[in-house]
Amino acid sequence: MAKKPTTTYICQQCGASSPKWLGKCPCCGQWNTYVEEIVQTTDRIHSAGGVLGRGISNMAVKVADIKTENVSRINTNNNEFNRVLGGGIVPGSVTLIGGEPGIGKSTLSLQIALNIPQKTLYVSGEESASQIKLRADRLKSTTDNCLILCEVTVENIIPQIRENKPGLVIIDSIQTLRTENVDSSPGTVTQIRECADLLIRHAKENNIPIILIGHINKDGNIAGPKILEHMVDTVLQFEGDSSHVYRVLRGIKNRFGTTSEVGIFEMMASGLREVSNPGELLLHNHEENTSGVAVAAAVEGLRPFVVEVQSLVATAAYGVPQRSTTGFDNKRLNMLLAVLERRAGFKLNTKDVFLNIAGGIKIIDPAMDLSVMVAVLSSDLDIPIDNQTCFAGEVGLTGEIRPINRVEQRIAEAEKLGFRRIVISRSHEKNTAILKHQIEIVHCGKIEEVFRLMFVGKRK
Ligand code: TYD
Ligand code: MG
């Protein structure tokens, strides 16, 4: 028997609940996140006796006795997407793709729906069928295998899945869905949790993979309860600067593969192009010998690529100098500037420092540190770095250059792209595998050595 609906206040950030409104969530510490939601509870037998008395449905088994099935993954015909998932979609798996508005989540998922050989049901709660058709026309693919359903009620979506038996279901987006089980409005924690639960249960029971698209909030986390990320098998983040053309699809959680792989795409007029060779994209105006530019031999995922770091150091117009970065962690830049000041004696505390990673993509690779420091100093001293040299090294708080992973791959990539010299940590001196390369390898132990090499006696 259904009880009288009661209201409760739920934190939209972490899902914590309280019988009365609170300004600050005691669980996650966020302000102003409590929203009143109606909770309808039905009587359920929750007593231990009830559960235990029902008989055991699953028996404990020895791990050695468990038979493994050879799961064949579904090829999405999109190499970058397959790469991030670890080789394709696992049947029955649930993937959550998060990203900022306008970054291309709908484009990516529609492109997958149109190219995958399996029958796909694309459920949109955000766009009309004709809007989706317009987008499909832009993507220039014609297929009879993709069904579009503009619907927001889970109770209507599940019968459609049953009827059409698709090989893949895409939900755009989980925040727009609602279920009749709960009375709160779409997008609230209770609705998201309940809708996701219904869909995930259906997916697992029928072995149908689902891709859920999720909005992100202003902190960059997927909107809705954190528990959503625990419920799904894979969480992918689609990121990039929407004013630039490059997009990175990054694995945050993956129950079936690594999270260290990334997929790189370029947004074109006709959809997202896979960038299988990232080396091609990030070297802009490389011929010019301008100050403030240094090239890093970076690794993103498992792939090495060479990327240009640009910096501009200018006298601060206002009292507090600005530190502004695109594609690089602001805190890391502050740390590197502090190291520059303390260990190398460069005073930048009255200057604005701007830093850009070319192409607008975000790179989380500690080996970028050295090139960032060199680019900043190059701009400050107005001495250009020769365009035949690239850098790969993490910088520690004492100014030491620390070893990095995949150094051989980085060196090979730099050599392939025609660089003559690469500066790396002294710790790699014992690595004999790197000696086979033609490129000159300079080992440095401290940042001072790099600065001496790059700047002393080179003033314009
Ligand atoms: P969209 O997939 O709607 O983003 P999201 O679902 O993440 O909010 O992408 C929207 C942007 O992508 C839009 O600004 C236009 C651009 N775009 C292209 O440049 N080329 C295309 O072929 C398509 C379909 C979109
Ligand atoms: Mg969208």
C-alpha cells in the first residue's frame, strides 16, 4: 500500500537528505544545494527475517570454479571511441559520457549510433526528431539501423527498447528523464537515481549496452548524485575548449579496461573527425622563432605527441598579478613560478603570466613542467628557444628535473617529427635503450642547467 507522500530535502551535489532545509550540506560542504523533493515510499519487507526467510538465490562459489565467457566487444567503427573503452563496447555495459554544454556529446553519440553496425535506439529528451535529423544530415551518414525516440518518461522508453530490441541504447541526457515512481521534477537527485536504476537494471537483464549522456555542473563534475558514477561501468569525460576544434575523450572509470587512454577528435563542419595521429595537430607556426614558445614531448593516454606551450609574461597592470592558463593546471603553474623564483632567482611576482597549450586541449602530463618553465622564462627574457629543441621533464620543488614515464616513446616521436634535440632528466642517463636514436639527448639534473643551456649568451 502506498503511503502518503512525504517531502524531504536532498543535496543536489552529493545526494544526502535531511528532513529540513539546510544552507550548507554537512556531507559535501557545498552551500545552497538542498532542494525539496517528494518521496513516495511503499511498504517493503525490510526486516532481516523477511530477507533471510526468502531462501538463498545465489550460492558462494570458488573463484576457480567460475567459468569466464569470452566477451566479444561491439566495434563502434570509431577507433578513438573504441580505444577509450578498451576495444569497443562490452555487451550489457553502461557508459556515462559527461561534458560541458556544446562540447559535442550529442554529436559524438549520434555519430556512433549512425556508424555502429548494430541497431541503435537514440533516445533524446532534449531535441526534436527533426533537429536530430538535421544533425544526422550534417554528419552525412545514412543508415536504416538507427531509431530515434523523443521521449522523457522511462516507463515509455523501456517498452520501446523491448519492442525494437536494439543492440545499443543511447540516452541523451539522463538529466532530462523522469519516472512516474517518484514525484520530484526531472534533473533532481531522486529522479536521476531512479531513472538510471531502472535503465541499468533493464540493460543488465537483457544484455543491452547503454550509453548515458550526462550534464556537468559548474565544478566540472557530472551533475546529479555521485552515486550515478558508481552505478555505471564506465565514466568518460568529453572535454576541450568549445572555441577550439580539438576534443579529448578521457576515461575516468572503466570496469573493463584502462583509464589511461584518451581519444582525440576534431570538430568539423561534418561532425567529429578521429585524430589518430595527434602529432599532426599541435605544432602551430613552428617555423617562427618567437620568444615565449617551447615544445613539449608529451604523452596523453598511451600515445606520445609533441605540443607547443605558449607563454606571455607582461608587467602587471593592476596590483595583483594575473596567472591565467588554458589547457594547463593553474595551481601547477603557480608552483612552477614559485620554483622559478626560489631556485633560479627570477622574480615574477609583479608580472602577469599567461600560459596556453596550443590547440586548446587539456594535458595532464607532469612532463609538461619543463617546457612550461622554459616558455615562461623565454617570454620574460625575450629570448626565443630554437625550434629544433623539445623538452620532457617533471620539475620538483627543489628545482630538480625528475624522470618521466615512456621516455623512449617521447624521444621516438620527437625524432619522427624532425626535432634535433630533446632535454630530459639526468636520471635517464642509465637507460641505454634511448641511445639508438639519432636525436641529440641532453640530460639535465636541475632547472638551472637547462636555463644556462637555453638562455645564457643568447640575448637578442
Ligand atoms: P552538441 O553535440 O550539440 O553538444 P552537446 O550535446 O555536448 O551539448 O554539439 C554542439 C556544437 O558542435 C555546436 O556548437 C555546433 C558544433 N557542431 C559542429 O561544429 N559540426 C557538426 O557537424 C555538428 C553536428 C555540430
Ligand atoms: Mg546535447
